[in-house]
Amino acid sequence: MRQNPLTRRVEDRQSCLSGQTRLSVVHSGDGFTIAELITVVAIIAVLASVAMPLASFGIKRQKEVELRERLRKITNAIDQYHELRVSPNQAAAIKKPPDLGQGEYPKALDELTKPIELNNGKSVRLLRDRDLIDPMTGKNEWTTLSDSDDPDTNQTNGNNVWEIHSKSTGLSLDGKTHYNEW
């Protein structure tokens, strides 16, 4: 029959007072030992060290997917702007004449986020402001090239926006290309 630990303590104390020596170890059974806690912490540390690289790989992969989507969306908006500028249907063409040297492409990327007034009185917005944020840098900064620039350089004359690249020089997950080459 098991005794309550509190009852055992009282009996041990009484036996000590009566002169009888009785050794008894009281275990309450609550809590963990230091060895158990160290083992659990070590296991959690090993699992965390395995999970961290996987998590950072997943985050980088998601940013790459987002960069590809943004580049595609911005390129489509530039193409739509070009189509509106050269539209044979004058009612659906852009009302404002192009700036000197601009040609048929937008002067700057910000022009795609503002409403563009058409000859028929309607206005069109091709992009939202958040579409111009580079997921790799977190900023609204892109390398732009105009239609008269040398495609092999990153130098632009600033006449218009014909092509864009990320300003991030980080190496992509394929290990071969940099994000600014996309």
C-alpha cells in the first residue's frame, strides 16, 4: 500500500525525534530531471538546425517566383502602353502626345501606375504602385533600358522604358544567373 509523501515525511520526522534512524528518500514524481531537459533541448536544436536551411530556401524560392511574376506583369504593361500609343483605332489611343525622344514607350515606369487618358475620354491604369516593388530588393528601383540602348549593357539614355531588370546582384537558386540578368 502506498503512502502519501506528506504522511511519510511526518513519520520520518517522528522517527528521527524518537532516536530511530531511518533513511528515506522522498520523491514527489513532479517535474523533469536536468538530464531530461538537456536531452529535449538538444533534440529541438538539431531539428531547428535542419529546418532553418529548408525555410530560407523556401523563402528565396518564393521571392524568385514573385520576381518572375512582377517582371512579366511590368513587361505586359509596357507592351499594352505601346499598343495604346500605336493603336490604329484613334478613339482607343493615348490622348497625350509623347515627349521628345520618348517614342511609343512610357517615359518612366511610374507612368504605368497613373491613369492614362485615352482619346475616347476613358482612362486606363496599367499597373498598381505595389507592382513596381522589386521583391529581391524591397524597393521601387529597377534597371531600365530604352528601345535605342545597346542590349548588352546596363547603361540607358533615359528616353523611354523598353526593358527592365532587377537591381539585385544576388545569385539565383540555379547557381548560374544573377537576378539582374533576368
